[in-house]
Amino acid sequence: MYSVRGHEVYKAGPWSQGPAPLQQLALLDGLDLVPGTPDFVHQVVECAKLAFADRDAWYGDTQDVPLATLLSPAYNEQRRRLIADTASCDLRPGSPDGRPPRLPHFANHIDVEMRRDGSLGEPNAAQGDQRVTTEMGVHRNDTVHIDVIDRWGNLVAAMPSGGWLQSSPVIPELGFCLGSRLQMAWLDPDLPNTVAPGKRPRTTLSPTLVMRGGEPVLACGSPGGDQQDQWQLCFLLQHLVGGLDLQAAIDAPTFHTTHFPRSFDPHEAVPAGLVVEDRLGDGTIRELEARGHRVTRAGEWALGYMCAVARDPDRGTLSAGSSPRGMLGYAAGR
């Protein structure tokens, strides 16, 4: 949990990637945030690079994750000093409690060709005849996110996902796939996320719950692998810091970095990579490029499939919002 603007943001533990956006919030705490500006995008992205480097070095299904330090003011003040006016091309995990970080062997932490939509592709993106055709067009199979709230303020944020094989790496000597989640574990010895009996591989699935004054007020989430928490953070900053309502915060132009290695095999990365929606504006995009970000334009409405539900405890009103991107989700109430 991390507090921001009078709200407590709750995420799953370090067996997932959930604490990474909490680390971003802790890093951003010391910065002047003005959503929609080049400074805002630059700051959010550079903090993401630091937080996700810590994810790769420290997160796993183990009791030894130094989460209290990773979220502490002193640690994040030190890490914040690494943020420069230009984009970093380095993967820089920290040393919480003086412990030297250890990263997995990222054999493919190199430049790769992006797809037309600015993504690196998701492991659940079905190809060919595995695509799903509806009256709204052709869509790829993907993770699903569902948020539900009732009149009493009970909240559920759920992220069903998994079970596909078409993109899971095959073990040649054994003839079967690792599966969509086990491929996120490592074989390098003595890492927090090293595969072991009874140990969960670190997952990208990451729903969000928000409390205010001890009462639940918001649930949100989005499909998207490593981008899930980046898109959710953009939404939370637009809503909690920028003051936009749910739908406006979801609709705001969004972005994500492809700087750090993907959780999915073969763990591609684009150092200093930044994928943006064109609606950020030509001026903002040119400024980001001038700062060293390797910008890929994804289109006007291309990034994130956010949905959210909320309750105002003072008024007892319920609200909901859903991204129009891809026409894959909707908000409903009764």
C-alpha cells in the first residue's frame, strides 16, 4: 500500500509486479506533477525504469523481498536523484539495505522491431485463425479485467488470465510448453524469482484497489502484461492528482516505456523506448524525443484497456468508466 493525495492505493505483494507502481508513486512524491506536460511524461517514465529494474532484481515469491525499504522515503529520495533531464538507457536496480542487486541473465535486452501498434506483442495475442471475430471486428485473445461494486461499497477487481499455449516457449528436450506464467520464472540460481517447487512465478497480473479514510472507493485495472501497471498509474495520476473523473482519466492520452526486459520469453527490450498515443500532441512528442526518448507513435486511441468503478462515501453515489480503445469493454450499472 502507498498513500497519495489522501488515498491509499493497494496492490498485490511482490510475488506479482504489483508493488512496482507503488514504488513509482513513492518516487514521484518528490516531484511537481502536471499531467499532460512533457515533464510529466518524462518523470513518470524515468520513475518506471527505476521501479521495474527493482522488480526484476528483487521481486519474487519469497519472504526475503525488502519491500519496506523499497517503499521507504529515504530509499526513494536516493533513487530520485538518478532522474536526469534526459532519458536513461541503463537498467539500474537499487541496493536496498545495502544489498547488491542481482539481475537475471537477459540474453535479449537489445533493440527489437516493434509492431505497427507500437507494442512488442503480448504472449496472449493469438495469430491467424485464433483471432476472434465479432460484429465489432477482429480481435486477439487477451487477458480480461473486471471491476464490480455494489451499493454498500463492496469492491472486486479481478484479472482472469492464462491457459494459452500459442506463444509459450517449448522446452525442446521435453516437448512441452512452459506455460504463460512459468516462463516468467528464472533458472539462474539464488534469485528471488528462481523457479522452485511450490513457488509461484512472478506474474504481471495486477488489479488495483483504492481506499480513502478506511473506506473502499475505487477498483481499476487493464490487460496488457508489463504495461498493465503503467497504464493504471497513468489513470490514477490523471484521476487522483489531475482531478479528472473516471471516464476522462481513462480517455486521457496515455503512454508506456519498453525500456526494461519484458516478463515474457524472449524478454525483449528497447532501451529508452517510449510508446505514446498521438493525442499527446506533436509539441510534447518532439520535446520527449529531444530528451532522448526513442518514441513510437501508436495511434490516436491505442494504448490501454482500462476500466474502473468507484463510490463516493459522502454522497453514496456509484460511478464507472471503460476505455473505448478497441471497443472491447463497457461500463454498466443497475
